[in-house]
Amino acid sequence: MPWDVMVGGRGTVRPVSPGWSSPLGVGPLWQGGFMGHVDAQGGAGQRRDGTLEGPTLAALRDDAAADLPTTAALRHALHRVPERGLYLPLTQRLVLDALADLDLEVATGRALSSVTAVLRGARPGPAVLLRGDMDALPVTEQTGEPFSSQHAGVMHACGHDLHVAGLVGAARLLAARREELAGSVVLMFQPGEEGDHGARLMIEEGVLDAAGSRVVGAYGVHVMSSTLPVGVVASRPGPLMAASDQVRVTVEGRGGHGSKPYLAADPVPVAAEIVLALQTMVTRQFDVFDPVVVTVGRVEAGTKENVIPDLAHLDATVRTFSPATHAAAPERIARLCEHVAAAHGMRATVDYQRGYPVTVNDAVEVDRARRLTRAMYGAQGWHEAEVPVPGAEDFSYVLQEVPGAFVFVGATPAGLDPADAPYNHSPRARFADDALVPSSAVLAALALDRLAQG
Ligand SMILES: [Zn+2]
């Protein structure tokens, strides 16, 4: 996730109550009568309605915990050799090696160094997709971890090393349960999440149909080095993360002497008027309960106080939280900029660049994630996020095509307070290995549960 504005703001996954503790290995395991009736007519490990039974989930949870030395070792190996962008040969090699003995159908990408692996169940059924992003950030690591980055100026500061290792862990759990699997699981190891649209490229290369039919559910996790205690899984139905777009506005005037503006066409006050008019526009033209954030972060014009320039430039970021506002924003912003300039006899050109779309969770799939997480880790293992976060994520492209759920997993290291531990993208962001356990277990449980449904 490009995390720049996600953390620290009003919209973060906030409600971390003082006294919250990790759900890993503590607390009652089965709450809400989960261990109730076992249906003799269901398939192995399933109830009659297709959902997983308690013992199946308990075994998943325990096997994920027992596999932690393996997944943590992989995570550390990945962390030492972080790579950026769409071409990640060392990371890809580690993924391929980790999957080598699992009897999967493995393919690598053409436009990017992705890995798509299909795990076939013993019984026929539909296909589901599990995703882990692979890329790192241009950050110089300052964590002091013994497995710190060996690549100058590059760091897994957003925890994508845990996503890869957690997905391998899920694959190991599922491969050991091939007899219980009614269908296929597509494992999507994706480069280029940090701004390179890697998920979109993998969709274009066919990842959603890799098993031979379109996947019927898609799931992914994102770890957080703060704001959530380690092991807590958090999400919400509907919009979970924002769409993020960029706008560059150029106001074209006519330069001249600062003492005689009436002989020139001054773009500077027009640009200033546009900055303010944008703020008015978002509050007048968009539903207050479906907000739009426009921030003009860069203003550039002129060279000297007594010289009227030809041009003025504005750069803005636009965050939206629904497909409706995402669709409407470009035209409304362009219209405003162009007409404010026209009112002064000038011209404004607007270059509107789409970033990632809104990440929208399917309500039924979030219900599934909530139920499975609570069954494995108790009520304290799940946190219902009250509001979306204004960061963006390219798993949104997958969720535009397939119903699914994206969840956050707390990875705040022991001894740090989730309220003020260094955030994702910080050179000091540390992620607890223990977050690998629920990452693997929840992903595997989601796949098994969805496939059990048929
Ligand atoms: Zn990320």
C-alpha cells in the first residue's frame, strides 16, 4: 500500500483501546458457541451449510503457529534483499524456491516478475485467489534488525516481505489439506504495488483465470507496524481504502511588468483563486457523507516580485472513497479550473492522472473473514474498522473484478505502543514476525471456507 497519507490522520484504523493485547495464543479460543453441533452429513471438516468446523480451524491456527520458524526465516531472507518496482528477480527466486516442493502449477509474469501458482484440490470446485505483494520502498533502513536490508536505500518498510511469507505459509497449510479442498487456489505473488499498478498488469496477464475459470473470491492482507496490536485482524465492509489521483493544473497568462498588470495577463491570482475555489467546490458539490479530499501540495509560478510570469502551476492529490465520487471528480475539477481561468480571460489546462481505485470490500466476504478470525483467535482477534483509511492499494483492481476482502493485520512489535510505534514507510518501522501466523491462517481459512461453499 502506498502508505503516505494513511497513517497518523483522522481516518486511520484508530480504536486501539489501552489494554488491548495480542490475540495470539491467549484468551478463549471458541466463542459464540462455535464448537456447537457437528454435522455428520457435511464433508470432511465442514458443516452442512459448507462453513468450516471448529476443529478444522483450530488445526489451521495451530499449524500456522507451528510453521512460524519456516515463514519467519523466509520473511528475513526477503527482508535482506528488498527490490523496488515491477522487476524483482531476487524476490521472485525466493518465492519460487519456497514453493518448489508443494506440487503447484507455477507460472511467471511477462511484463513483471510475478509468480502465479495454482494449487489443485483433490475434489472439483471453483477457484479462489490469495494475494501477496512483493515490492519494497526507497527508504534507508534504520531498524537495527539483525536481518536488515543489504540493499542501500531500499527497505521493506511497508511489510510486503511479511505478505509474501504469509502467503507462502497459507500455501503450505492448504497443500497439506489438499484432500479437503474442493476446487483450486490461485496464489498471486505481485510486484509493483507501490505505484506501479502491478495488480492491474497481473490481471491483464490472466491471473484471475489462472486456474481455468474466473476466481469466485479474492483475499489479501496488509500488515501494520503500528495502530493495531500484533495479531489483531481489522477490516470493514464496503470502502476500506481511498482512490488516489493526481492533478496538474497549468494557468496560461501573459507575462509582463509587475507595475503594469493591466498590460499583461497575470496567472498568479487566478491560480490562487483556483486553490480556494477547489476547497469550496468539494464541500458544495459532493455529499458530506461521501467526502472528497483535494490538497494542493505544490504551487509554482514566477521568478521575481516585479515580473508577471506567463504560467502558474498547481499540483494536487485527490482522494475519494466511492466509485461515484471517483468517477465524478475529474470532470468537476477540470470544469472549475477551466472556468475560473476563463472568467479572467485566461486558459487553464488540467492533466488528471488516475491512481489506484477505491478498495471496496464485499460485505459477505468481510462477514466470512470476521467469522473465521473470531473462531480462530476469539473476539479480541477482530477489530471492526469504523471508517475507511485515505491510503490507497492496488488490490482494488482485483476487488473491482471479484468479490473479496482485504484485511489489515497488526504487526506492532512487542514492547512498542501501537499508538506511537513507527508507521509503515518509516525507516524505523519494525514488523513482528508473529503477524505471519494469523496472516497465513486467515488466508488459508478464507480459501477453504469459500471453496467449501461451492
Ligand atoms: Zn504496502
